[in-house]
Amino acid sequence: MANMRTTITNDVNLDAVRLRSLSTPVKIGLAFIGLCLSAQVKIPVPGTVVPLTLQSLAVLLAGFLLTPKQAVSATGLYLLAGLAGLPVFAFSAGLFGITGGYLIGFVAAAWLISMTTRRRPVSVTRLFLAGACGTVVIFACGIAWQAMGASLLWDGFGTGWVVALQTGFWPFAAKSFVQLLFAVTLVKCLQNGRRFRSDV
């Protein structure tokens, strides 16, 4: 029994070392790939040209699991890849289209979430609040961007905000809440699993 316990403990320690041994470029690369893949899940939403994607979920996980510098690097690399012409954005117009504000918000949100959850272990409450703040940042940037664009097409800035809320917020509010719950649950499961294995 003692030998088995020692073997399990050694395996656990080895897993922890392997996890910690991931270099910063690898972590950034994995988060970047996650963002690229999440953008390819595109579901059309009636009444708006903005598609429903899993990008907010990828941004939340990047903020929760990476350092602030790593989170900003991963999301910034995503924007640079799109600007370079790679087909990584969910909306073809990319940063200069109607969804450009959301893309900019990804960088700010990832940094804010990571900064808010730097201390470990992180409680469910802090994870949820950090993720909620990050989600608000994404929506704020996206809606403001749309409002300015709509104001150029319609008569007045007030009308632009109404159009932006109708097409860029309300259709996606429930989805964002579900993604936030899923991200928080996943991170806590990873934390609890690591703690359980370390106590074996």
C-alpha cells in the first residue's frame, strides 16, 4: 500500500511538473489556437449580422488560466493574425467591420480577468465577478463600436445606440451568461481536481 501511495504521489508530482513546464510561448499559442477555433463556430442570429460564436468563452478561459501578459499576448496575436489576412475572425470584415469593437474588447477583457484572478486559489465568487466584468468590457466595446457605425448610417447618435443594443447585445446576453457559468465551472473543476490529486 505504501509503495502504491508513493507511486501515485510521484505520478501526480510528475503531472504537476509537466503542467508547470509549459513555456510561455506554448501557453500563448494554445490560447491563440483556442480563439481561432472558437471563431469558427458561427451560428447566424436573426435580426443581426453578428454571428453567435464561442469566442467569449475562449477569452474567459485565457483570462482565468494565463497571466495578464500572456492573456494580452494571446488575444493581441489573434488580432494581428486577422489583420495579416488569416481567416481567423468570425466576421469577414474583421477589425474594420461591425464586430471590430468586440475584437478590441477581447484584449481588454482578457487582461482585466487575469489581473482580477491572479491570487490563488480563486473563489467561485471572484471568478464569476471577474468573468462578468470581462464580459461587460467586451459588450461595451462592441456596442460602442456599433453605435458609432450606426450613427453614420442613421440620423443621430441616440438612434445608433438603440440599433447597437438591439443587434449587438440582446441577442447574445443569455449566451454570454451561459458561457460565463461554463467557464467558471470548468476552472473550479480543474482547481479541485488538482487539489484532490495532490492530497492522494
